[in-house]
Amino acid sequence: MEPKVEIYTWSRCPYCMRAKGLLNEKGINFTEYCIDGDEQAREQMAQRANGRRSLPQIFINDHHIGGCDDLYGLELQGELDTLLQDGAGASH
């Protein structure tokens, strides 16, 4: 089963571009919500992201992963591929 990956971004955010780059490099399809200046969308994202308002915010199978550093941290620990393959949420 293909993972459901969602990422909230700003169009010119370097961290957003870096996170999308890693997902693209891995060949992962994702849904991007570009919320430039949309405070209502940002508030909805913050509710899903346990109050975090920084961008990007990334979700895998409706589990909040965090931001760009969190995504790369999972990659460095060898946990990202597991999350993307089995769809199980990490306990962070």
C-alpha cells in the first residue's frame, strides 16, 4: 500500500523545498498544501500538528512527523523507509 504523505509548505521556504526534495528523491508521491499567507489554513495545520506553526509540517498516514529536520532525522536513523513502507506511525 502506498503511504499517504502530506506536507504543508510556503512556496519560497528553503526547508519546505529540502523536505520535498528528499521525498522526491525517494520517489514518494505526496500531497502538498501550499498555505502562503493563509492564516486559516495555517491554523488548521497547527491543530493537526499539535500546535506547531512552523513550516513545513509533514504527515505520513495521518501521523504527524514534524518538520524538515524531523524528516531528515528519521532518514538518518533509518526509520523513514520503514514508515513509508509499512504505514505504521512512529512514536515521537
